Amino acid sequence: MAFQGKVTPEMAEKFKRSRVDEVAPDIWRLEGFSGHPFNIELSSPNIYIFREDETVLLTDTGLYPFYRERVLEKLRDYLQKKCKKLILLNTHGHFDHVANNDLILEAGFPETEFWLIETEKPVINLLPHFEADLKEHEKYYDPHDFEPWIKGKDLYRDLNTMADQAKIIPLSTKLTRKFGDVELQGWEVKRFFIVHDGAHTPGHVSFYDPHYKVMATGDLNMEIQPPFLDSSLERCIQVTDHFRRMAEQGYIELAMDCHRNSTFYPAIYEKCGIKPLSPAIVTGIARGKSECYEFFNVWYTYYMELRAEILKIHTRLGETTVPDIVREMRKSTNPWVCMKVTFAYPNRPARLGTLVSMVLKEAGAKRRMDEGKILFSPVRR
């Protein structure tokens, strides 16, 4: 069942503007929706459909009933072309990507499989994952008091993610493939390589077609990183570096992700009152070597700048709390930090406390309690 949240008449009209494009032969991108503010107009991702021979690979299923029907229409086109096998493999298990997963039961393919990376099992278990994340945040600061957040149970009710019917894909089955000087790990589906990047979530994957040199990166390139404390900023840095090098060496000539599109995304920056720091930030599809390089380089730079600024603030403040570091971030003149601050909830689902906690966690900052305060000592680097 699709998400049952409120869809205003204005939103319903906006959905109709979403494009459906064949970006390369038998590679389709079904544009999603990005509204403003986030807490009123929840986003639904771009969805990708890859086909080779009699196999169809579906990446995500979207949030709203509108996108459910759009995916089914395209899948039934392939069924008419005698395709026999449908594989659903979500980029990751967040609610907006999996709300319509049970549409595969309606698609009518003779053979249907839902693949779930083993490390994504806790994530797709939506409400327990949300509650566990809040509990983990309490090791760093009080998320209820300092940074009010969306109510998980309201988003996740009645969703059939199909997790109980999934074919679990163990990490031990990963293959290693080399493209130029970059080694990637993941799985093969026909000619496509499913890259396990583990950045946005522990089981997050990107989809690569070495034949047409297409990379669809899920939520790897996102202003809101990291969304939860099982994300990894370090992995975001590593993987965007890998992909920009692949583009530089000619292995990626068309790059896309799950939320950026030319129909809705430029308006997000306009409504937030911020100018994109690079055209790549609002590029729906990057084409050619230089555009694809910048598409990944801008996010590599963003993640590096965020980490560096937080560690610099921490060093200046000395032993301090996560909320104190966040307050200093809000005063920063670093343009990358200003972008992050602008995208804080409710504009978009960015959580500044989560970002700071992630940087401290991955830097190995020492923690202690003092009269109810959670204090962290700066890390020498």
C-alpha cells in the first residue's frame, strides 16, 4: 500500500509534471517529486528501471500512489515485450524509497524477486529503525529537546515494504570490479553492477552500467547527509571521490541520483533562499566527462568542508557539547556550511545535530558526562 499521508490538490497537479525519460537504451528514469517545505510536501525519489534481455531491474518504488501507477505502467510495457524476470533492489530502505514495494505483486511477471542487502534489514524495518536511531542519538545529545524531528509512526503506518518476503543478499557474496584505478564492490545483475557504497545507509547501493557508462547513485549526493547515525560521512567522502575519479577517467558519462531533477529541484534552492554553489547541485542529469566529474566533485567538496569546519569549531571551543557546536555552525560564513544550515528541518530533512554527532563519532572524540551534560573532547588530527 502506498503512503496514505495528505496530498493536496496542488501537490497532485505538481506530480503530473514529473518526466519519464529513456536516458539510455532500456534505461528509464521516472522523475520523482521534491516539494517545500519538507514537513508539508514530502519528497518522492526518482525511480530507475534497467532492462537487459528478459530481465528488468527496478531500483525504488516511490512514496505516493501516483508514482506507484507510473512504475506499473512502465513495467507492464516490458511485460508486453516478453520480459520474464523482475528484480526489485532498493537503493536503500528509507520510507520514501520503499513505500510502494508491494507493487511488484501486481506487475504480473512470471518471475519476481525482491533483493535486500543484509545490512539494510534493520533500516527497512522502519519504525524500529527510527526509534533505535533516537536512542543512539541520546549518547550525543537530547534529540527530543534540542532538535525536534518528524514523527516516525505517522510516516510509516500501513506501508508494506515486502521485507518479510525479501531474498537476503549477504555481504560475503560481493564481487570486486575495477574501473580504471577505482575498485568497487557489489553484485552483478546481467551487465549492470550494483555498487555497495554503504554511505547513506549501511546497505545503500548505487547502480552502474559499464556499457553506456551510466551511474545512478541513490541518495549518495544529498544535502541532508547524514540522515541517521547508521550513515557514514567518511563513506560519502570515499565514494564520491571514487566516482569523480571514474568520471575523470572516462568511465562515467551520464550521472544521476534519486532526488535531483530539473523539474522540481531548482525551485527548492529558490524557496530556501540560497544560490547553488555549483550548477551541478541542481543538475538533473550530468552528461559528459566534465559534467559528471563536477557532479561528484561538488559533493566530495561539500562533505570534506562540513567535516573540516566541525572539527575546527570543536578545536576552538575545546571540550563541549553537540548543541554548542551546532550553534557555532549557524554562525559560520563557510558557504558549504551555510548551505547545510539552510537545509535544516523543516526546509529539508537535514539534521545538524546528527551531522555533528557523526563527525565526532568517526573522528573518535572522547565522551564524558558532567552534571547531565554530554561533553566531547577535541581530537588531534
